[in-house]
Amino acid sequence: MKQLLLTVCLVLAAQLVCAQQKAPSGAKPQPSAINSGVSGKVTEVLNAASYTYVKLNTGKKEVWVAAVKFDVKNGDSVSVADPMPMPNYESKTLKRTFDLVYFAADVTVNGKSPKPELPEGHPPISGAEAAPKKVDLSGIKKAAGGKTVEEIHLGKAKIRNQPIVVRGKVVKYSAAIMGKNWLHIQDGTGRAGNDDLVITTDATAKVGDTVLVTGKVTTDKDFGAGYKYGVIIENAKVVVE
């Protein structure tokens, strides 16, 4: 009898542990970054202001992808490279909040790159440019009254939310992502991890341009899904020199 009672207790204890470990009903898995790109068949198209949103069936799941307005229809095959995930993204134009949207600079429709339908007054874009193997960083002078890229990284705690000026060369440029152009600049200072500075701006530039950047320092910026920046200059004024 004692042995039977002990067996019943052990079974109940095991069931309790399993119940505690089981995910709660309705829980959603956390989104993960799709760094290598995503492709699938279009099942729904939404146009909003200067962006086109498409729902893609990848064969395993359905995901939303957005890019500068382009021509696409249901049934088309769409591919995007290195999209940026934005969890809980609210589109005020569509009056809708998406659980997750992947914003992309480059889109391929049925194997071809469609010409983006830019709104009136929108600056020309060239899409995302991969960082070149080598950019000549020699001869870059520190901005008067400003800081170097390395100094911004090393002193981020003291200059957080403060305006700064920095000069550097554009080593990567991605246009029209989440309504902003994204630049990576370097000036030859620092080492891996603190030699590159991310900028968001309305201005346009190209890889190799020397730019003077003015803006406030934001630290520990987390866009979600693993995209975090220890330092970023958002909504900066960028002048190509």
C-alpha cells in the first residue's frame, strides 16, 4: 500500500513539473532576425503612403515585409535581403499594428528588381550598398569642436543625449528604411567594435563620401529581434563635404 501511494505521488509530481514547464496558452514565440533574407509567395498587398506591405507565404510561415512603394500583386514571388525586423510596428496610415514587419531596402519580384514608386519630392535612392572591402580613411580631419568615432563610443555614457559633431566617410548606405536613410561612417579611429558609427537621417549620401554629421547621441538603442546599437545618432543633419 505504501509503495502504491509513493508511486502515485511521484506521478503527480511529474505531471506538475510538466504543467509548469508548458508554455501558456496563446503565447507567441519571440521573433528572430532574418539576417540572410526571406522569400515567398505574396498572399496579400497593402499600400500605405510611400510604402508597400506584402504578406509572404514562405512555405513554413507567413511574414509581413515592407519596402518603398513598388509594383506587386498576389501570387508574385518576392525576395528581400537583410531586412530589419520591427516588432509591434504601428502604421498610422493603415491604422493597424503589425506583430512583426521586416523592412527592406532591396526587393526582388519574380526575379527582377522593380523600380520603386517614390512619392513626389522624395530624394533619389540607390538601395542598400554593402560595405566595400576597403575605403580610404586617410586624411580625415577631426571636426572642429567635435569628436572622433572612437571617442563617441568610449565616452558614450557621458555624452548620452548630448549634441555632437563628427566627420567620417560613408562605408555603408541603406536608403528608405523605416522612413530614414541609414549610414555607417568611419574615420580611421578605433578598433573592431568601436570604429563604426550608425547614423539615421533624411539626407542622402553614397559610399566613399566624406560627411559632417551633427546630432544627439542615443545609447543602447534596441529595435527588437536582436538589433541593438550601443551608440547611434538618430535624425542627424548630414552634410556631404
